[in-house]
Amino acid sequence: MRDRARRRWLALVVAACGCGGSGSSGNGDAGFSITLGPVETFATHAQLAELGFTWGPSDGTMGAVVDGGSYTFFGSAQSSSTCAGSPTVQGAFRITGSLEQLGGLPPQGCKALFTRGAAPSGWVFDRDYAGGGAVVPFRSGTTSGLLMSYHGEVHWTNPTGNGLCNSVPCFYGGIGLAVSLDDGVTFHSVGQIIQSYQPLSVYQGGGRNAGIGYGAMVVADAAGNPLGAPPAAPSSAYLYVFYADIDPGGPGACANAGCVAVARARFDEMVAAVMPPSDPATVAALFRKFDSTASDPWSQPATSGDPTENTASGHFTPLFDDRNSALPSVIWDSVMNSYLMATQVYQAGPPPAVIVIRSSTDLLHWSAPLATYSPPSGHQLYYPSFIGEGGDPLVGGAAPRLFFSTFVTFPNWSQSELDSLPVQIAASK
């Protein structure tokens, strides 16, 4: 799959004016340039298959922790019969390596962190698929742990055509939260934290998917200023989770397709709720969606609290409506002094998707696209994930890494690879 054209440097200079689409006043990118490339192969499918994977990682957003220069990556995958610890299951797994290339498996080997149906009893949101995901460290007293947002799905058969929806099983997506208290060796689901605006009953049995995403997590204060993770003062910190939602009455491109939205919960309240013994009803009530049309913009419930998902959740306002957007990944960049968001954008004609990068200083107001990466002719890309290149995977510097899965034809994983590129940031001269 690798060719010289693929390795070329792709440059796009950030507009110094900071002009953008809806809500661009939070743009903090003036005076900087962004250079994308060169694209590097992190792992071929053959290499991942040798480790015991049929598809993925990563079938979705990735997260990471770092110890020195060694990274442990978290992502969704399906294991094969050669995965000794968890053969032939779908779920969240770990792999190791540097930012440039695959290393292998952690000491525990090929073993699922959790699998589909991991949600607390009676909750259906991850019945047919469960995959994470972004991770954020937390502390409760003397206990340290990791939070993982993850994508769950309920499946059905399309009554028309080949039974699929856009080449994959028809699904209604939800976002759950899993917790590790052993440095990421194992995770357990504490329940659902975000549900699509329209309930499962609107989609189930039809030919449309509700692709909510995997949930990009950011720790910040009430005004969107970045905080360390774990935050020094949890009572004044929030966990922001970015996802995609659909509102038939939404503005611009968001009336007919998914657009990026955000929900948040107070960090201290969330940590208290997820520590054992956790209660899924309490967890489901933690997060509130951002809705600029409400008198209190953070008053809309992020879930309905209904374990069957057949009740509508709260309304939301898309963060930008100039283009449809899915699978957001967000990182704070210390050089740019702004947040960067990478989203997957579907477009008519080949290639079917591109990755678009935007910036913000407050998590609510996002710039117009600053850079776009398109795959080479004859290839398709999915699942962008930002990983910081320094000592904190949640913070970027001069060259945060953007990971993504590249296909010849989605969803044929046998001709896929996991790629990455540095997003190089420098002051404009």
C-alpha cells in the first residue's frame, strides 16, 4: 500500500486572521502553520494478525498511556483463534510500541480488557459491540485509575438489500464508561454516559445507523481552560466528552447528517460515582449535553436513563455546522496554545472520507478547517486519533501524532493498515 506519493509532505498554512465557520471566536490559531506528514505505517494488517487480531486495532478512536518512551495503546478489535487470552471475541484490547511503529503485546499477551455485553445488567447499549478507546487518569483518595470512554452498539438486520447499512451491520450507537484500577490491565463497564438525541426506536428495523462515535475526553475547567489529568482540584474540573449526534431539525449540514456535540460532568462527582460499588443509574445521570438554545446551556441530560434506550435523551447544539463530522478526537496543544480536533468527514465521490483539523481555545467555539488530509487515490481512511508526543498522551507539543486506519476498500481489514503522521506546528514567519 505504501508508495512515494503517499510519503510526500502535505502542507497547509493556518489562516492568520482566525476566520472560521460558526462560533469561530474561540479560535487560537493566528500566527501558526500546520504541516501534515510524512505518513508512516505503524502496523500492517499482517503484523496485527500475527498478534492474534482478525480486524483492528483500531476499529475506532484510540487512547494511550506512556512510560518513558514506551506507549501502551488501547483500541477496539476482533481477536482470532490464535489470541490465547481471549480467542475469537470482539472488544477492547492493548498493543504496545513507539509513536512510529508497533512493538507488540503487553506482558499479559492478547487479552480483551472487556467485550460486548459488558454493561451492567439490563443495559443494552453495548449488547452487540463494545470498543474503546480514549483513556484519562483519575485519582480517588489513595486509589489511582484510568477512565475509558467506549462505543457500544445494538444491531439489527436492514429489511432491504443485503441486510447491512452502509457496508456494516445496522446499529444504534451509545457511549459507555469503563474503569481500570490496575493500571489498564483490566477494565469494567460502569454504564452508559451518552445516548443519541433520538431514541433507539426511531432507528431500529430501518436502514440508517446512529453513529455516535467513541467519545473523545478532555479535562478542563468550566470555561474550557485545560487542566492536568488527574486534576489538582477535582471539584472545579470537568470531564468533557465529544461525540456525534443527529437532530433532524439541526442547522446547516447537521439537519441530514451527524455533527460534533459535547457533554460534560463534574470530575469529582464522576469519580465518586464510578468507584465500586457503582450504580449505573447514577452514572447515566452524570453528564449534561451542551445546548445553546436552553436557558442553562448545560442542562440537557446526556442519557434518558432508560436502559432500553427507547426514550429520547436531551437536545444538543452542534459545535459547528458547516460540514458533517464524525469520530472526533481532541487534544490540547501546548505550542499552539489551543485545542486541536480531528474529525472524519464524509463527502460525495472518491475518496469517501477525509480527516479535517480545527482549533479552539474554549472547547465550544471551533475554527473553520485548518488542515485536511485526504488518502491517496484508491484508498479509504477511518478513525482519527490524536496522541501527544511528549510525556502526556493527552497533550501535544510541536508534533502531536494523528493515527488512523487506512483501507483499500472498507471494511476489508485484510488490506488495511494502521498509519500515523505528525501534525507539525510552528510559528509563522
